[in-house]
Amino acid sequence: MKKYLFCNLLLVCFGACSQKSTSRTGNLTNENYVETMLRTIKHYDYEPIYYLTYEQNICYSEILINDIPVNRNYKEIAYGDGNSINDYIFKSGIQKVTFRLYPAAKGKDFDYHTLNEETDMKIVISESDNIDRNKKGKEIATYLTPTINKLDQYGNSITQFIATGKTYYEASFTFEAKVPYKFNSLDKGQDLRKWNQEKLQKKVVDFYKNQLMLLNEKKIEEYFSYLELKEKETCQSLFYNRKELQEVLDSYLESFTIPNYEFQPLENYKLKSYGDGKIVCLELISSDPKMKDKSALWAKFDEGDGMMADFLQYYLYIPEGEDELVILR
């Protein structure tokens, strides 16, 4: 769970709604979390950790790994380093990186409604050994947005971004990952694009409402029972040790232990599909960069340093032959 300093909070009221119970997916609890994960995680002589680094200039961006969002940035100029992406790598083989660029409209320094001639995005994928994560890893893939040469009004040759003047740009590239684990969960997920979308949205909303009820009523053990698949795969992919597992547990527990932790009403959302149609979630509809496309399940709180927002992201899927949503990531 990630915390964000949050200003200009939306004024919302908590509407009453009925909560539909959904089935539990595991026996994980807050009490057995660390020991359960330690028994599950396998360790290897070499444990590859893949990282994504990016630089963006005069644009907003969204980056996806295997069609699952890993980063969104609504700052005009930004740099991101050390973002581990193993939890979006389900098995060895070719991995796909997709990024989308949008104009830096109504930003702090720029207000462009089309992509600028100086817009660019650079993405680097690197690999490190888990034993020494802080050591600079080897670069295995690099992508830089293409440019074209043209003549300016004075006849001078200039270079500019290939999508100058457009309102949207998308591109993809691939890299090969070699990991010692293999997760078949997503392969066995149903293509939810084939579902009746009205029925699917109701199902997803009911799942979120149930999670909201568990959090508000402090039903901590039942809440953890939904996390088993996500945590077993994520913790294995990142080869967590006991200390790191305790940090993850402490982060989850903040929702239950921080005073005045106020979950907000489930509203102003849209149903989004990822993972080539196998993953669904609810994201906020907002023009505020601090809220835009964040998880529809969120809370606000103040620990004395100003108002903060906590967004609890769920990426859900339905396994083949089943009918209930499961938290995948």
C-alpha cells in the first residue's frame, strides 16, 4: 500500500449500501502471515530481480508490464529509479513493456494540449542479484522514443519527437526474463471481456464493497484470507526474507491500527480491464492528478504531518471453471 500527501480533498458523504458477502480464498491470517510466507518462498543460488527505470520529459505517462499498470506519473518532468517489477513477471520468457504518453496539460510548468517537440520517454530494464540489490545491475533492455528530422521555418535541420502535435502516443518493446519460479494463475484466468459487462461490473463492485466492509469493521482475519494467492506469488517473485515480510505485514496492518483512518465511499469509479482482458479493477474518475486512475478503494488520515491518502489497489481475476473474483495482484 502506498501513501500520498493529499491536498484539496474531495468533499464526499458516506452513503449507506448493502454488503454482499463473497467467498474467502485462503487460510492466511495476520497472525500466520510471516511464517506462512517463509514456508512458501523458495530460495535459489541466483535470484534475479528486474528493475524498471524511466525518464519522461514534458508529458504524463503510464507504464505497463504484461498489460498490468506498474507506474503512472502526472508530472511534466519525472524520473523513476529502482522500481522492481518481478511481481508482474509470471514466468521466464518474453515480457512486454507498454507505455502511453499524454500532453502535459495544466501542469506546474507547462500547459500543452498536444505532445511537444521536446517530449521524450526513456525506459531501462536492468537485472540484479537479490543477494546484493543495491549493486548496480546489468542493463538488458533500453527504449527511447523515436524522433524525426525536419527543417524549421528558417531551413535549419531540427530533431523532434515523432508524435509532436498528437494528443496520445503508445509504444511497446520486449525483454527476456529468466526467473526460477513459474505462476500459471494468469494463464488460467477467464477472458473477462467475454462476460456481460454490466454483470461483471456489479460483481466487481460487490467485491470492493465487501472489502470496504471488512476494513471498516476491522475484520482483520477475514480480510487477510483474500490475500493468499497475491501474497504467495508476490513474495516468491521478490524472494522476501523475514524482515521484508514483517514490513509488508506492518503495511497491511496500518489500515487497522492507524487512528482516524477513514475509508471513503465507493463512488466516482470506472471498471478497467488489464492483463489482456483477464484482470479487472475499479479506478477513480478524476481530473485531479493526485486522484486520477487511482484505486477506487482508498482512505484518508492524518498522523500529524498533514492529510494523507492511502490507495488499496486490487487487480482481480476469475480462474477457469470458477465464478468468484480472486485478488491476483
